[in-house]
Amino acid sequence: MILGSHVGFKEQQLLGSLNEALEYDANTFMFYTGAPQNTLRRSINKVYTDKAKEVMKENNINIDNVICHAPYIINLANKEKNWDFSINFLKQEISRCDEMGIKYIVVHPGNALKEDRQVALNNIIDAVNIVLDTQNKCTILLETMAGKGSELACTLDEVKYLIDGINNKDRIGVCLDTCHLNDSGIDISKFDDYLDTFDKKIGLKYIQCVHLNDSKNELGSHKDRHENIGFGTIGFDNLINVLNNPRLRDIPFILETPYYMDKPPYKREIESLKTGVRVTEQEDLVK
Ligand code: FE
Ligand code: FE
Ligand code: ZN
């Protein structure tokens, strides 16, 4: 089982993220290379990166399972709004990943805004094809979205359309987000049916990461508000079944559940997912 949470990337960059993950007894983690809402980035510090790789080895953490998440301000779907900026910024994020040896970057495919959805999907394909060049290495994982506002990639057909249009199939994959799936109308209690359809339409090998989150909202609500494991509408048993699904073995599962009373719940959430013993009071998550 490869299980961790999103963590910070502040003072000591990758080493700081790793140390936070180790506090949660995680064997992987996901980080943003800076604030997800802005483009201020410090250059990658080689000393911290090298030390992080050393500590990963000591703790049996495979760097190939460590995930970067691109900032939300990137929108590849609308050529009128920040399209060139988004392409350039994603390229820069990928080179930061390459510098650290990080293999996967999760990207929200984009928001159509006032653009026609079909045109917007084509814009995403164009952008990804520009971003993936011979100078860089990192694989882009397109995240499945809830369909909030004008978000794209909230149906399997849209995800399939994107994957089909991207030329470099070796460097494109999908990150499933259970909260987003639920909110987009996928019943997680029938997760195997979803995987069957995914396999038929796209191919399971494209699923290279899962964001394991409960949801605050009902099936099909198109909201996207994450909840702590077992305290939302998806529920503990359904999330455990996703985590233990034999068809998703050997890929990283990342918690992006909210802090509770300003404290990270990840140590207890990871423990309860590993043991299968659920935490019944939400405040116990942060004790
Ligand atoms: Fe995301
Ligand atoms: Fe997510
Ligand atoms: Zn979300």
C-alpha cells in the first residue's frame, strides 16, 4: 500500500515535505512547489533535494511515488485567458520536478470559462502537446474533476477525448479523485463498475495516482468540497475498498482531506486506512 497526504513545501523544500510525511507514517506524499494560488517560486535547492533523497532511501520511500501538484492558476482550456502564461508556467513547474527527480505532476485540466466546451477540450490538448517536449521528462496526470462551474474532465468521455488527443502517450496519465468522482455523479460504492468502464474506454494503465478524499456533498452535486475519511457522503468502507482494490495496486494514494480544528488529520487517517479500524469522532483525528 502506497499511502500519504498532501504536505507543505516551505523552508526545506522536498526535505521539509518528506519530514512532514514521515510524521504521518506515510510512505509517499504530494506537494506544491509553492503556493497553489500564485507563481512565486524559489529555485530548487540541491542540498535539500539530495538530503531528501538520502532520507527517502533510509525510509524505503520510492521517489517515483512522490507527486507534485501544479497550481490552480494554470488553466490550459481557454486561449483568451492566460493560456500562454499557463503553458509557460507548467513547463517551469515540470523543469522544477525534473530537477528534483519527481516523476509525476498532477494538473487540473482546465475551466472552459466562456469558451465552448469542445473548443476548450481541444485547447487543453494543444497546450499539453506543447508542454510535453523533448527537453523535459515528468509525466502529466490529468485529474478527474467534479464539474464545478465550467470545469472540464468531469466525465470519462471528456477524459478519454483528452488522452486520445495527446501525442506522447508515455507521458500522460490520469489521477482519480474520489471526492471529485462522487460530486461528478460516480457512485463510489460501485467503484468496480467505474473501473470496468474506465478500462474499456481508456485503459486502466493510465490511472497512475488516486486522491483519496471523502466528500461533504451528495452524489452528483458538482461541488468539490473534500471531507475527512469516513465523515462524508462516500464513507469509510467505500474508501477502504478503493484503496485496497487489486486493480489499483502499486500506485500512490494521496489524502487531500481538510484540517480539523486547524490541525492535520493525516496521521490518524493513514493509520485507520491501514488497519481498517475507523475513527468514530472527528476530533479524534487530530488527537
Ligand atoms: Fe487537484
Ligand atoms: Fe484532488
Ligand atoms: Zn478537489
